[in-house]
Amino acid sequence: MLRYVCKRLSQGFFVLAGVSFFCFLIFQYMGDPVLALVGMDATPAQIADTTQRLGLDRPWYEQYLAFIANVSRGDFGISYLTKTPALPLVLKRVPATMELAVMAMLVATGLGGCIGVLAAVRPHWRVSRALMLFSLAGISLPTFLIAILCIYLFCIVLGWLPPFGRGEVIRIGFWDTGLFTNDGWRHIVLPMTTLGLFQLSMSARVLRGEMMEVMLEDYIRTARAKGLSIGAVVWRHALKNALIPFVTIAGLQLGQLIAFSIVTETVFQWPGMGALLIASIGQNDQPVVVTYIMLVAVLFVLINLCVDILYFFLNPKISYV
């Protein structure tokens, strides 16, 4: 197992190297960083001095090696807008995005898994058909439309929930969280529902398909012939074998929820990394954009590694040699 983990980490290193080169190209061709720092009214002497200070007068390969050296130290440059280091600026938004993504993931996998199992065990039941129709609607409707409909129904018509913001948060160590306050929970309900609805639909349909295939296996029929109840067969035998593809999808979904929560955060004015990315792209704040891309790439590598390790616990027959 340790050998496999080291192998996957080395593969992840090459992935991050490729992402870093892509980020370097962003620095090279997405606007002029010198003018962004010194302003349009800068004198030629100021422009030349800033160019030399940033190392932009050197060959591209020297600039890339310098970029890698800075990134390895956690130095992604200075934000053009706030004039502060880009990495702390992005890391400050991580708790909001992570809480939103994890809560949406729990809703999507928990509720979606239950719907998928029910629809596989009782495929002709009216409730099962209604739930699968609901899941089809969740896949078909765009996220921004779901967000607007939720705001209209639960905020304007019913007045149950707030339409935007994160609400009251408290600091626990280095982490700002709203999950320990009533106001924080009221603010996160609509964003996590909107963000998790598409993933819920995908989870339900994936697990339903896997469960229906597993339920046709010989060992399932043998277990039923021995007199085991349908509940015991599903939870003790069928579900565990159907979870491997489901876990794969869930791992990828968590990465997607973290990386692509941009629309949800924008509509609900959620102070996460996605909202910061949109603002940075609009203002051509290259260091913040690059920091976001690199951080998301690291999260994807770690999530996929955790999914691969989880396979072993779901099915001990899987060996990593």
C-alpha cells in the first residue's frame, strides 16, 4: 500500500508540474503584469524597474524556473488589486467553499444513495419512479435557474431563509465556520441544496444502475434462497459491491463541487473561492487566478488518492502491487 501511495504521489507531482506550466503561460499571455502593478500613468523608468524586479526581462525558461521556485515556497505573487500576497487571500476563502462543498456532498451522496438503492430494489414502485423523475429534473435544470427558483420560493414567497451571504460565523483555531450558529445554518441551506442537487441526481442514477446489476448476481439469488430478508441482502451483500463505482463518482464530484461552485457562490453572494475567482478574472488579477488553479489541482490529486485508498477497504480483493 505504501509503495502504491508513493507511486500515486509521484504521478500527482507530474500533474502539478503540468498545471504549473499552464499557470506560467497565464502569467505570460493574460495581460501585462507590469502595467497592472504600476498603473497606466507610470513612467518608462518605473515600467523598466518593475520589469526587471519581476524578472520579465529574462528568457522564458529562466522565468519558469523562478516561478516554480517561488511556488514551492508558497509565493504566488502579489495581488494586483489588494497589493497583498495572493496565497493568504485565497486561503482565507477556503473555509467557506469547503463547508459549502462538503455539506452539498453529504446531501448528494447520502440522499442520492438512498434514492438509488430504493429505486433499484423497488423499480416499479410509484415512489421510486417519482424520485427518479425528480433526479432527471435535477440533471436537466441549470444550476443558476435552480438557485433563482429557490430564492424566489423560500426567500421571497415563503420568507423562511435568507437569500445571500454566509451569516454569522465563529473562529475555531484558523477555521471560520458557520456550522455552529443558527444563522450560519439558515444561510447555508439554499446554497448547499442548489449545489448538491445535480450531484444528488448523478449519485442516485449511478448507484441505481450498479445495484440493479449486482442484484442479478448468483450470490444474491443464493442469499435470498437461504431465507435472508431483502434488507439484509441489500445492506450486507449487494451494497458493498456496488459502492466502488459510486465512490469513484463521489470523489470526482467532491472535486467538482470545490472547483466549480462558482455559479452558486455568485448567485448567493457566498464569500468563497469561486466568487473571488470571478472577481479576479474580471479585474485581470493573475496571481489570484493562478493560486486558485494550483490549489484546486492539489485538492484533486489528494481526493483521487483518498478514493483509491478507500477502494481497498470496500473490497479487500483489490491489491496495490
